[in-house]
Amino acid sequence: MFLGADGIDHKGWVYTEPPDTTHMLLKMAASADRVYVAADSSKFGKRGLRRFGQLAQWAGLITDDRGDPEFVEALRGQGINVLVGQVR
């Protein structure tokens, strides 16, 4: 399963907007075998209205290669699996 994010901070907290979808997202994640958060690099360092999870509790983050490499390495340093795809 893939969860979308409106923001990811340097500690790996995941944010979403609007907050009324949070309960549904967490129920879906709880029933999945594996959960990845999908967020492009423009979401790095941003927060949303609602913090709904931590990347470390899921299989990892899938993002693009346009983000700050130090931000990605900080997440990896916390044991978070970050998969980076090339943008053409």
C-alpha cells in the first residue's frame, strides 16, 4: 500500500491535509502487509495540518532524486528505508 504525504519533517514525521482523512489512512495502513509513503522531494521539511505517522513505522519512503541529499541521509541515519527514483 502507498500513502501520500503533504509533508515530511527531518525527524521522519509524516503530515497530511485535510485532517479528516487521517483516521481512514491509518486504518488502511493497519490492514496492509507493507506500507510505503510516496512523496516527492518538494514535501521535505514541510508540515501539514495533521501529523499522522512516523516513517520508521512503515516499510519506507519512495521519493524523487531532486531532494536535498542531506535530508535523505538524515532519514536513512534514523534507520528509515528511502527509495529514490530518477526524474527525467
